[in-house]
Amino acid sequence: MTTAATKMPDPAPILACTISRDIQNFDLLIDDMELELGESWGDLTFEDARDFLAQPDAASLEFVAIAVNGEDEGDLSRITETIKAATERGIKVILIADQISPAGLHQLLRLGADDFVPYPLPDGALKEAIERIRKPAPAPVQPAAAPATVTHLHAVPDPMPATPSFKAKGDRDGVVLPVHGLSGGAGASTFAVNLAWELATIDKTDAPRVCLLDFDFQYGSVATYLDLPRKEAVFELLSDTAAADSDAFLEAMLTYNDKLHVLTAPADMLPLDIVAPEDIARIIDMAQTNFDFVIIDMPKTIVAWTETVLSRAHVYFATMDLDLRSAQNVLRLVRALKAETLPHEKLRYVLNRAPKFTDLSAKSRVKRMSESLDITLEVQIPDGGAQVTQANDHGNPLAQSAAKNPVRREIQKLAKSLHDLNRAVETARK
């Protein structure tokens, strides 16, 4: 006789598997898998995975988390076979990578991994990756039958923004102006986007050719601030810059309102070391030879190729706030640059949310900060209020949505001075 006490509970269905050479090398992954899936996951080695993925039982899997580290890089073939086997069965793949070289990471991502999470796992990163792959794919748009007459022109969807229409001739020598936020929320991306737009529209008849490069491959927001899509061609360009030429570079870009040319951040979050210093140098070379001004929105993190950008910059803008964290970060940055004998004199400090002229107390604080850090706050951007956030959310430069905003006016003055200086230098050369 079977009683309730003797009944065995049904085992939890296996929804996911980790696949690695040795799961003990990824103890944080074990903890996060248990947190997100309870007992509904299993663990496989690469050898076991090859046999399991060929069995009918594998059809119940939502995803596999393939965890690799530097020791696996000597034999990527078995990892690539595992990724291919999973994707052929329609199983999503999350790649967990620890100390994998950019070249190895390129290869694995291009095979069809659906998401990437660096190891050690940031808080909540695995959960977010699982949520992303669980989102249903958008339904394909069915072509509608053409009506006899078109009566609602506003119903036609907006076309994809165009790529640059000019031919790559390599006849320019652009001014390189990176923008680097020294603390979170210091307005670096807002400053970069609006400076680029002001330069691109500074002259109605003979405006310079301007490009804006978003080098924050993880949280880049230039596409958001200009309401532009993120092209797959950007990832392809970053993956193999050695094979790219100026035509491929321009093909990866988008044009905002036919005046500003933009290389957005990739659609997916990528590690900042997905490119090497020589890759960044090639991209800047292509930008310089085809544009008059090259504005670069930098990540806040200092990476291996930051030195490359700094060495190529004519002026390196560093945005900061009037607070202690910004002051401390200025000291750290200058100390690091001096220790490596890098050109710290290229830094031009931009004070965000600068006090009003009548706020004498705050003006005094600005002076004390400048003196104590031994820097000059050459550009002071006032607080633009809610209009700045609204413009960013709506995907418009301030010049289009709030032309009289004090932030726009200050950036406009800076753009004019940069343009006039560049014209004077070109005239002197001639």
C-alpha cells in the first residue's frame, strides 16, 4: 500500500545546464544558478555535453551557460562545437568568460552565443542575461497588401537612418576631441552629443564634417540621445578592424539629420577589452582622414587603449562635478598619467552644473577646488534643469528641443571657439 509518506516527489525538470571544463573554477556561477533556478539545472563537462545535446532530453533546455577561462583558450575547438550543437537544437547560449583574450572572445561570440557575462559575475548579471534570452523574439512583420490609394502619409514608418553619403577619400586631417566623465552622472555623453551637433551645424553653407564615436561598448548612450538604432555592422567592425577599410567604417555609421555622422555602441554589452590599442588606432585613423572633427565619447573606466586615445587627442575633455568624488578622481587620474609619463597637459576640465554667477558661495568653492587640485576649470557648464534630461530621452540635441537652454548656449560658444581656432590653423598652413 502506498501512502503519502512513501511517495517520492517528482524531480524538478532540468531547464538549464552549465558546461565547463571544471565547474569548481566558477563557484560564483554555481551560487547564481542555484539562486535563479533552484534545483532545475545540471552541470556537464564539454565531453558530456557533446553526447547530451544529441539526445531527446536536451529539447527541454531553455539555455546552457558555457563557462570558459584562460586555460580553455588553448583548445577552443570543443567549445565552438558545443556552441554550434546548442544553437542547432534551438537552445540559447550564455557565454561566461574569465580572462579570455579579445581574439578568443571574438571567435566565440561570432558563433552565435545569445548573451555574454564577464566573470567574476557582477551582481544580478546572470539574472539579467536569463531575462533577456527569455524575452520572446519580435514577430516578423508581414508585408501588407499595397492599397489602391495612400490616404494616411503619417502611417508610413520612419526609414532607417542613412549611412554617410560621401565617398571615403582620405583627404581630411580631423581634430580628435575625446570626452571622458570623471564620475558617474558628470554629463560626458550629453556634452559629447551636443558638442558634436553644434560643430556639425555651426555654418549653414560650409559646416565642417563631424563624426561622433561611442567607445563605451557596455553602456554607451549616444544612440539613445540621438534616437538611432544600433547596427550589427558596428560589432563586425570592432571584431576585425585589420580587415576594415574606410568604406567599411562609413558603412557601420549612421547619419543624424543628414549632418552628424555617428558610430554607435554595439547592440549588445561587450567587454571593453574586445578591442586592442591597435584596433582603436585604426578606427581613429579612418575617422581622422574622412572628417574635420572627431568627437569620442569615452567610457569612465581607464582601459588599455585609453592611452592610445589620449596620445591621438588634440584636446581631451574631462567632465566633473563640484564634489569630493570628482576631486579625488582628478587626483587619481593625473597621478596615473604622470606615473606613465603620458600627456596629462592635454586634459581640459569641464565643470558640469557650474554655479550661477550670483551664487558667490559656490563660486568660492569652485575657486578653492581649482587651486587645491592645481587645475583650471576652463569650461563651466551651468545646470540646464529638466530640459536636458527631456532632450536626451526624446533623442534630440538641445539645439532642437531647447535652443535657449543655458547648457546649449555654453556648448555652442565652445563649439564656435573650436571651429574658429581650427579655421585659423588651416589658414596658417595654407
